[in-house]
Amino acid sequence: MSLRYIFAVFILTMLCLLCSSTIHLSVNPPNDLQIFDPGYLGYLTIQWHVPSNLSNLSHCTVKYKLQYRSADSNNWMAVMTKKLHYSAGFNLNTGVVAKIQTVLKGQCTNESEIQSKSIETTFSPSLQGPLESKIKNFHCTFYNWEYVECIWQPGTNLPPEANYELYYWYYGLERAMPCANYTQSNKINMGCIIQGQDLEAYTEIYFCVTGFRESTPLRSSYSILELQNIVVPAPPEQLLLARSLEKPEEILLEWKPPKGKVAPQCLQYEVQFKAAENSWESMPVQRATKLTFLEPKLHDIFCTRVRGQVNMFCADDSFWSEWSQQECIKEPTEVTMPDVNILYICAGVVAVLACITAILLWVCYKRTLVKDQLRYLQECKTAYCLS
């Protein structure tokens, strides 16, 4: 038997042993999977413990594949982590489902990936209070990046003497904060105004509208919003509409971004125009603050107006502002050139008047000169007689 044959058998045997050890290696799923509510209005913590059979395992990387979703959705969110907990935001108007499995890879698995079976758990929010007491049509607006106004409609069956309360939370607050400035209708809280400095943009903000009647709770309503996606900027300012001096067939429009905390580079604009009593027509949305109208079809008057919106580079969504005050320009009136004959006649009249004036002045001058000479002769005669 040759050495080459013996070496080949040895290699095959070792490979079989390695494959056999890998195939029989298994791992358990994590223990005690739970979803915990720390009181952050939907920002929940999912936690678990290390699998029991990993205590003597070495030379391996242990990770956990966590998947979660809302109970009313089929879209799973997935994350790989080495930690034993993970936090995520959920809309607590529905329940939450989470599942997890252990993932091994390293020398202990011959660099192949081994996954455990999944375990699953659910979380159901409190459904205390009658469903008819739950508010409707909750929405918020961030006005010019200065303050947030949230409004809602009361439930169809609000118990007497009951009232609503709004709480909000975002990452960084130690606890959920109550609304300090309600708007009311018939002594019932129908909205809340929160100053912008009390909130944080580009992060999820969790809202809950709940309430009590004595010790009986109302049904809670939950929402998750990001401030930059609900901005309503102020209208553009200082519209200037004028005909071009260099090209009279062009009309130039310029405006200024609104004052406030919305960065000018975050705005885009829609311009509308109309001639006389026609309907408004829209131009393509643009980021520039000027526009040229080429040979507009004017009648008596040409008007424009502009509104603004936060653009896609600063927000995923936003609302249009109110329209600016419209600015108008009138079509210049035609100037009628006078008839050439009239010009000649006017010139002749002016020339005749000038001649008559000159003659009258000359006659007056001569008369004055004669009088002066006669007076001089009379004076001389009088002086001679006296001598």
C-alpha cells in the first residue's frame, strides 16, 4: 500500500469527523423572551437571556436574530445583535409580536452558520376604558418650525365630567411629559400647543391622548410622528414683479424665504400666475427664489402668488404654506404718436408768436429811446435859459 493512498484515507477520515461534529452541533434558542413597556408611550424594550447550552462553548461568536412587527402588519423588521435587549417604537393602538433565534459562527462550527429554532412572544397594550371614549382624527402641525399644535375630536361617548390629557415622549426624556397648554371647546380639551424648544426634530416623538373620569380611565390613543415631516412654513415674503429693462418681453418675479427657523435651503416653492380674470395656472415646483415669464399673454393685468414647502432633502413629507399675497403688474399702455402736420402747425404758431413778441419789444425799446432823447433836450434848453 503506497504512502499516497494512506495519506488520502487519513485526510478523508479527518474531513468526515469534522463534518460529523458540525452536523451534530446544535444550539438552543434564547430563554425567557419578553416585551417590556417602560412607560414611554410605545417605545418598548425586548429582552431575553442566554441559551442554557452555551455555557461551555468557546471559540464561537454568538449573535441573536430578532424579528418584530405590529400585530396588524405582516412586515417583519429584523436586526442582528450581540446584546440581550433591543428597543424599538410601536404604535400601541395594536399589539406587538416578536420572535428570536440564536446564531452561532466560528471555529466551533467550522466557520459555518448554525441557527436555533425561533421562539415567539406577544405584547398587548392596555385596553381599559370604553372604546367610544377614544378620540378621533388626531393630527399635529409644526408651524414654521416654532411650535406644534395637535388637535383631535372627542369620542362618540365621552362620559360626563371626563376630559382628555395629552402626553408626549422622545428619546432623551426621562419620562413622558404632560401637555401644559390645552385648547378647549365647551371646557373639553380638544388640542395641545407645545413650543418647539420642548421637542426634538429628526427623531420619533410618541403621543398618547388618554383621560379619566374620577377613577375610570378613558380609552387611550397613540401616535408616532417626526417633527420635520409635519412642518407648515410661513408664506414667502416681499414678492417683486417687474418688467425686464433689457428684455421688455420678459417679466421677472423674485421673493424672499419666510422669516423663522425653517432653513432657506430646506424650502421649495410653487408659483401660480394668471392674466386678467383667468384661472390660476401652476409652474413646476422649484427651489430657486426667482422666476422669469417669457412673453406672457397679457390682457390688462398679470398676477402671481407663491407658496412654500419643506423639500425632500430635509423631510420625507410636509405641508404647503398658505399662499403669499398676490403681486400684479399692468400691461403698459400704448403711446399714440402725434400727427406730423400738427407738429408743423404748432411750430409755425410758436415762430409767429416769437416774431410778434420780438417786434413788440423793439417798438417799446424805440419809444423809450425817443422819450429819453426829448427829456435830455428839454433839460439842456432849461439849463441854457437859466444861464
